[in-house]
Amino acid sequence: MNAGPLAGLRVVEISAFVAAPLCGMTLAQLGAEVIRIDPIGGNIDVNRWPLTAEGNSIYWSSLNKGKKSITLDLKSDEGQRLATELICAPGNGAGIVVTNLPTRGWLDYDTLRALRPDVIAVTLTGNHDGTPAVDYTVNPSSGFPTATGPADGVTNHVLPAWDVAAGLYLALAVVGAERERQRTGEGQSVTLALSDVMLATVANLGYVAEVQVNGTGREPTGNHVYGAFGRDFATADGRRIMIAAMTGRQWAAITTATGLAERLAHIEPMLGVDLSTDGGRYQARDAIATVLTPWFAARTLSDVEELFTRHHVLHSVYRDFGQLVTEDPRCSAANPLFAEVDQPGIGTVLTPRSPLAFGRGEPGPAAAPVLGADTTSVLTGHLARTFEQVNALLNSGAVSDSSCGVAP
Amino acid sequence: MNAGPLAGLRVVEISAFVAAPLCGMTLAQLGAEVIRIDPIGGNIDVNRWPLTAEGNSIYWSSLNKGKKSITLDLKSDEGQRLATELICAPGNGAGIVVTNLPTRGWLDYDTLRALRPDVIAVTLTGNHDGTPAVDYTVNPSSGFPTATGPADGVTNHVLPAWDVAAGLYLALAVVGAERERQRTGEGQSVTLALSDVMLATVANLGYVAEVQVNGTGREPTGNHVYGAFGRDFATADGRRIMIAAMTGRQWAAITTATGLAERLAHIEPMLGVDLSTDGGRYQARDAIATVLTPWFAARTLSDVEELFTRHHVLHSVYRDFGQLVTEDPRCSAANPLFAEVDQPGIGTVLTPRSPLAFGRGEPGPAAAPVLGADTTSVLTGHLARTFEQVNALLNSGAVSDSSCGVAP
């Protein structure tokens, strides 16, 4: 197994919550050495829900897979000195830090650059002016809560989509800036505002131009796909299924599989629409659904699935998180994405590697570290401290190491 | 202005819909030369809604900003030969293709590798076994539609979050594989399944382990933040506002700004919860909301915003897409993310650059090309065709160029 496309990179992560930890984890899953620095006892996200019965954070372990963890007293001069020394340590692939913490003082780009002129500092902020924002407060202004779910009211997303996108943008920032450093020898500061991720995405998907050009925002469409035919239906056994037709062939598959082509054909003259186009099928969506609803209501999920698989209907089954884990074969070790991994403090859990499958190889699924388990090995391995010096740091409280009997 | 961290890369994109086009656009926004190849007349997404009154796709132009566009008869041997010649053209930063089309035949990795041994081929599929899936069908199985919105029923997302994440993963694949090629001289095939993006993300956020370890899936929480206090409230003037407390300081800001600390303090003994913790505030969320609701209902949005800004309450205002564009100063040319750009066929629209702000510079906001406008310049510039040869190709119908009077 190849070490991965990012082998040789060393990234220091000082982070909390979702986006910045996801960045570091994404880089680690592609072969980078990622060292997460936390205050002694952990950062503000160390006990974030969901917890196991023993009180360990499933959230924290899920977002820190494949990293090393060191704990420093970041309020002390000595802790800050060790952190900056690690960020700015020599080495062709080192000298990279990712953070979503305020970067004033010891973590300031200019401070770091004085220690290593080609340092790469990637920073996530809330808004572009530096004011705070989190996924929960970025989303309401995006327009999506008004367009999602029932037509009246607002529906918050549960998937922290802006945090996920921001984490991936941050990973791209690290690899992009390192590419430029390889070519020019120059480091740089890269910043990303979480609300700019939202704004750019809303514009990239056409919503901003639609308001400006057509003078109207997108109409809420409930569970309907916009601009094509697609929506959910209930089956006889109380399950729900989603179907969608993004192409003429996919639409033909629906009419063939259901045997309802003749009935559906009456919709064209009835409404004066052209069902051979995505737009026509979108305009006729309620009429189409009226014809299809009793067909689904008369059949069990397994009957529908058998027919739809045979006729290549683009479809899927609604599952809650429990059903996803217990029912869906893609969510199991039968999918090369996953392996059962022993996660300290949590248990044996289905653990993903990167969804990117590099032909030349990359690291497999890995557990998250125990908080502070790598402090001694990083100080001795990367900062050339002797064990005596590490002991002195442990005794002074400037650092802690959970792997050598000192409480993290 | 620096050309951007990905200057020198040339990426050929053969794509449709959201994820793969977003990949190419993301790379172009960081300085790569991205050439989109389409069939003559455009790919299946060329007329996708929303449209302008004239029938031009706002969707297509929004997802192809900063690229070049060439149109080839991809069903003909000559068109396929030109496409593979462009993908495999010599040059240190060339030899890269991104696609979400089936890669059998002329677009197969082994076929391309025979023409350029170090080619990088990045391919998006639906599922890891190659079967089709789109964002609309990946999402229902993710667990999120059951957990989002009202407790009964399912709520489809409107933001195509899996496509957005997949597009960013694909961009990371390109830059990661090119890094490995710089180091080793070797190209590779990289694949990404859209459903693996979903599955990895669900696991990365802890939902899979929660089911396995705690035996229960996440409870639906409507518009409440999970594991902390946060939700929406209605103001006296019919607007909605979101507040969240992810830290003790943010919780204190809410109690101070509303002046309701004394009333809220009764919740602790009433329910036996500890409001100094995220978990306690989550457990008491309905009681907290009961105390706060009349406070919001008695005040206008502007009164609440003034107080919340002064007291540093983490909050935001719900906006539909129209209100986002007309009300939110972040969604304007006052934000360095945006500029007003003339988009051919669409009009002058607020256009974003990359949300990543590289200190050493990167391209500014750019328009999308007109379909097929760059065919001649790419064939003469990159494939060393003479104008006579291009004319012969145009006359034979193997290629088209919208910039020289031949219909795309």
C-alpha cells in the first residue's frame, strides 16, 4: 500500500467543532501527518454530543481519525513556544498550520513567518470581516431554510453542509498553497470565511443570478426535485421511496416499470405540457404524482425495488440512521470504504477511509487518537527534546501526555 | 495579481450536472486552465433550469465560470480522437481529465494511459460498484431526510450538499494526484462514488458510530441545534431569527441581552438540569424556548438585532433567496468575494471568485464561456492545428465553434 498522495506533508491543526477538524482528517486520510494540538484537557469540542454511556464523545473521535494528538498548556509561554516551534519546524513538507481559532498573538501569521518565512497558515473565520459565525447561523441567511420542507415556516438543515464544504475547501487550500510553495519557495496565509462558502455556493448554484435576472427567488417545492421530475412516494408497507428522472431514458424507465405510460400520456393534452422535456415534467409534477401515488400505495417496498432495479429506474429508499447502518449494504465492511476499527474509548465501529480511491493507494480506515497520546513522541521525534526534557515539561504542567500515566 | 496556486495546471473536464462541473470551476478559480469539452449543442445539463426569459440556463453559466468551452462531435471517431489528444497533450501540468460520464471506450483510463503514461483520470460514479446514483437518490438513504424538519415524514434537502462535497473532493483528487505525479512521475486513476461521499460524511459526523455504540439513531430535533442550545424565534414584525450558544460565553450573552437571566435560572431546579453545560441546555431546550418566545414576539427584528449585536449574541436572520440578495451586505460587491460580471446570455450578475483567499493572489470573479466559444483557439493553441485544418473540422461537423459564426 502506497502512503498516499499527501505523504510527506506535516500539518499542525489547532481546531474545534467540524470544519477545521474535517480538514485535518481529510488530509490525514490522504497520507499527510496531521498533529492536532489541544489545550490540556481538550478543546471546547472534546465533550461534544453524542456521547457514549461512559461519557466519551463519539463526535470528537469521528472527526479526528488518523491524526496524532498532543496537549499543551496553550495559555503558558512555554506551551505557546512549543506549538509555534512545531508549526515552524524545518522540513520540506512541514511548516503548515490549519486553525479556526483567533490568530492574534502567538498564532498570528506574521509571528509564525518570523520563525519560518515560508510557513503556510490556513485560517477559517466566521465572516470575511472576522466576526463570528457558525454553520447554525450561516444557514438561516442562505435562503435554503425557506425553500426546504413545508411551504410555510423555515426548516434548518441537520447535515452541517456549510461546515463540510468549508472543511474540504480548507484541505484544498493546504494542498494548493503547498503546491505554490514547491514551485516558488514562498509560503502564504490563506483565509476562508464560513459565510463566504455559503455565499459562493448559493451563487454557484444559480440562486443569486436567478434573483437578479428573473426578479424572483426560487419557489419552495417541498420534496419535489426542481426543474425535472422527482419526489418521494409511500409504499403499502409504510416505507418511502424516492424516484427521479434527470434524463429522457430515466423517465421512460419510470413509465415502463409502472406500466402507467398510457395513463400518464393523458397529462400532456390535459395540461398542455411536453412530457418529453425536464421542464414539462416539472410543470406537470403534481399530475404525475397523482397518477403514481396509488401505484406505490398498492405495492410493498420490496416489490417496487425489484421492479425498479429490473427496469433501471433511478430510485432510492428512505432510511433513518439506524436503518442506514443495519439495512444498507453500502454502509458495511462489504464496501471498500469501510472497515471495523477499534476506537479507544468508544468501541469497535465501522470506520471510513477517504471516499477518494487513489489507484496508487492511500491509508486505510484509522482510529482517532486518545487525546494527548502523542505528546511525548512528537516532542522527542519532531522537536528533538530528550526524555528528561519531556519529563520536566510534564512536571511543570506545560504539557501532558495521556499515554504515560499523566492525566490529559 | 498572482495567477493563483494552481497556475500551470491544465484540466480537461467532460461533465454534466453539479459535482464534476463544480470541481472544474473550483480548480479554475484557483488558477488552473480548465477546458470543458461538450458534445455539439451541449451536454445534457445545457438547458437545465432555472432559465432566463430568453431560455438560457442560469444553472449552466453559474457552474462553468472561468472555464474554456470547446464542442466536439463525441460520437465520431474524429471528435473522440481530438478529445483524447487534448487530454493527453504533453506538458508538465497537462494530462488531467475529470469526468462523471461513463469511462468505457475512448475515455477509459487504460486507453488514455496508452497515449500518456502519466495521465491523471479523476472519475465520479454514483455508487462504488459503478451503478448510477445522483444527489436526489443518495440523500434519502443518508438518514438526514428523516431527521430534518417536522418529526413525521421525510424532508428532502434543496441544497445538493452531496454534490457540493463531491465536487470539492474531486478538486482535491486532482491536486493530490498531481502532487504525487510531481514527486514520482506517475499518474493514476482516482475514483469517487457520490454515495461514498454521503456514507463517509455520515460516519465522520458520528452518526454511524452512534447507532453501533449507543444502539439508537439520532432523534429528530426539528429546528433545534443538537447537543447545545439553539433554535429559531419569530419577531413582532413577522421575521425569524436564529440564535445559538456553542460556548458558555455565548449562553451568557443570550441571558444578558434578553435580560431574562432570573427567569431562566428557575429552569435548573425545575428540571434538575445544569444550564452551565451544553448538554444541560440541550435537555432544557423546550423550557428555555418557552421563556424566550414571548420576548422575541414583543420586539421587532431590528430591535433584536441591535441588542444582539451589542451583546455579541451568536445569531442570524432568516432570509429567502430574494432577501439574501437584496438585504444581506455580505451578498454584494462590498464583499471581496463578489464582483458584478457581465455573463453572456444572462446579464450582469453578482459573481463570486473562490471563497478561499490566498494571500499571494488568485483569479478574480470570471464569467462562464459561451458554449463552444474556445474550440478554434484550443485546437490551434494546444493541438497545433492550422486554421485550415480547423476549418476542415468545422465543415465536416467533427467540431463546432460558437465564436466564428457556426452554430454550437
